[in-house]
Amino acid sequence: MKSPQKTFIFCLLILLSFNVKAQHFKYLKAADGQRIAYEDTGRGKPVVLLHGFINTGANWRKTLLYKDLIAKGFRVIVPDLRGNGASDKPHEDKYYQNDAEVKDVMSIVSALKIKDYILVGYSRGAIVATKLLTKDKRVSKSVLGGVGQYFTNPEWDRRKMFADAFSGKAHLHLETQGAVAYAKSIGADTIALGFLQKYQPVALPSELMKHKKPVLIICGDEDLDNGDPKILQTYFKNATLKLVKGNHNGTYRTQPFSDEIMSFLAE
């Protein structure tokens, strides 16, 4: 049996390690009062990484791309988008309407006094990123990973299906039940996830055609979950398409994915 002194020291070390981890986060207080968590690492050219659905910024921090960006001297900013991770997860429609996530990212960039930045999003993070391209002129280059053209349709049936599923109607859509079960297994807030699908940003093709800055669209060669990336490429005036080996859930973790992005950023 441990002595009381040893037990106290052990508990103190656990508490200190938790606090050190918690201190990695900075917080933005959004205009609607919600707290948005983000990490800000490095001092070079800023890169903002936006995570996908049922993910958090921690998913990016485990990737080879994140490590390569840090190693090459970039400043890497990784938010937990509202409704996820260490950010607030309100349960009212009003907190997700009117491109709330897009405004959060723009506010973080403004709070950090960043004049221009590179934007990288994967899956749903790329959907949020694409809407950002239509609103924030400070984006100098962008990378859209794991998406095709479907999200540009406001009535996209897959989005509506997942909005239903995370609003208590998973039984109506057999193909969503695995995602709901996974979200519950990791302690994600399924109510917030439902709102995120319900009010997911939509960037129309006509809006994207006005964007003239360089865009890299990158997908796994087995990934057509969100449409055809070749069609999405035609919605931009200055977009490059790269396909690397992989499926939707694994591609963004691979070295070829990172290599293509690092090459694009070096151009």
C-alpha cells in the first residue's frame, strides 16, 4: 500500500500533467459568447488546419502533415470547431446558424492579428474552409482535402441524412448508425453534431468561381464519399487536383498526402 505522502505526490503529478495539457489551448470568446478552443504553435507563415466531422483538432496534431509543417517552420493554428473537443457545445439552433464556424475562424485570425494565412481543411473541415474562401480575403492559399462537389448543393441528401441521424433519427438511415455509435463511443456531443450537419456551410459554384487564389484539391484514390474531386476542380479558376493512395478516413494521415501539400505550399 502506498504511503499518504506518496499518494499525494502521485495525485499531484497527475493534476499537473492535466494542467500542462490544458494550457496548450487558447480560447476565443465569439461574438455570441461561445468559447472556441485552439492551439497556436510556431512563429512562421500561419497555416490554419480545420478538422472533419466527429473529429477535433487533436486528429490533425497526430498527422504527418502537422509534424512536417512544424518542422518546416510554419506557424500552425488548430481550432476545435464549435460543437467539438474543448470548444463550447451549445444545444440551440441560433449558435450554429449563419456560418457561425466560419465566423469563429475569421475571429481567431483577427485576434492573432494575422494579415494573411494558408487554409487547410479535410472532409467537413474542407467544407467550412471552402465557405471561408468566399468571405475572407486574407486566405493566400488553400487546401481542400477529402471532398468532391456534393457539398455545394444546399439540399445535399447525405448532409440531411446525417442531420437526421444525429437528431435522434438514426433508425431511419441504416448507413449512419455506425457513425452515431462511434460518436457516442468517444464521448462526442451528438446533439451538437446534429446542429453542425443541419447548418453546415454551403458555398455555391458561382461563389467559388470568383476565387482566384491557388487551391489544391487532394483526395484518396478510393474516396468518392463526398462527390467527384475532378468536378469540384472545375468550380475554381486556379485549382490543382492531386490523388494519392487511400480512402476517406485514412488519406489525411499519410506521408504522400503531406508531401503533396508541402510541395504546393513551396510553390
